[in-house]
Amino acid sequence: MLPDKRTEHYPTTERSSSETNLTDEVVIVTGSGRGIGRAIALDFARSGANLVLVDLDLETLNSVKDETSVLGARASSFGQMLDVLEIVDRHGKTAVPS
């Protein structure tokens, strides 16, 4: 088997979530109801971050919020179309889970 040239020349710099401590940091994850957004939200939850979750599908969003709670994260969720600036402008510090 030939060596994988990508890893041979470009060693990985990825860190697992267990190596990153984001306790007391706030992370906003848009599109967090499924797919990559869900995976990102769960990874940040494992890292100890407080989460602001945003997705159009409220049912899947609440499911992800429950999953992050099981991992020990505090999360607030918004089931509407918002971008990061709108979250900060409209909700300010009240968007941050406490």
C-alpha cells in the first residue's frame, strides 16, 4: 500500500474537542438542526462552550438542543432565519444561555 501523500506532506493540525476547552465561551451555530451544523454544535458542546443554536426547522433544532444538554452544554435556540449580526442586535446578551 502506498503512503497517503496528503498526510505525508501535510500533517494534520486538527485537535479533538477533548483537547480544546471553551468553557464560558459563547458560540453561535447557524444551521445547527442537521448535517454539518449539528456536528459542529455537538463538537462545541463537548468542548464546554455555551451555545446559541439557530435553524429554520424547530423540531430538529430542539432535538439538537437536547443532545447538547446531555453533553453538559447550556444552549438557547432560535427557530427562525437569523444571521449572527441579527442575533446580537435583536437579542444581545439575552441570547447567551445562562
